[in-house]
Amino acid sequence: MDAECVQAAEEAMHEAAKYETRCEALAALVDFARTLIEQARAAEAERARVAAEAAAAAAEAEAKEALCVVCMDAPKDHFIRPCMHVCTCEACTQQLQEQGAQSCPVCRGPIEGIERVFIQ
């Protein structure tokens, strides 16, 4: 963008040289500077909007990652042994145990046990 600004400034100077008085030339340069400032502000606002959207998407992904992989509703608070996947909530853990589930819902590895995790 620096090269573009330099080129645009040179063009503005060339245009300003066409005016008969210095006041007209300075007014043209001021108008050009205002245009550049408005463009820079618009570009900064766009970067801020994109950054805010990315932060919101990351927060949403993080919130989804904290949910049980079975019901996708309650927070994860149990892990599967031996694979150590923290992936189920209390209700889904009980359901898995009642059904006699033999494999982890994440990796399909064997279940030797399911333990509660206390996350702060």
C-alpha cells in the first residue's frame, strides 16, 4: 500500500500543479489527504470487523468443544480409560455404562473404565 500511496501522492501533486493559485493547489492536496485518511479508516474498520468475527468464531468453537460428544448439550466431565478422551457428560456416561458400550465414542478404542473429571 505504501507504493500505492506514493504513486497517488505524485498524481495528486501533478493535478495540483494544474491549478492557477497555491490556494487551489493546497485545497486539492487537502482533499486528496482526506480521501486517503477515509480509505485508511475504512480499511482499519474492516480489519477490526474481520478480527471480531474470527474471535467470535473461535469462542463458539471453544464452547462447542467443551460439550459432550454424545448429546452435544451438557459439558464434558468424564474421560474414557485407556485412551483418556474427555468426551462425555454424566447422563451420557450412565447411558453408555447401562448399554454396556465397549468402545470410546471418539476413537472407538476399547473402554476399560470411565472416570469423572473435576474441571475448574
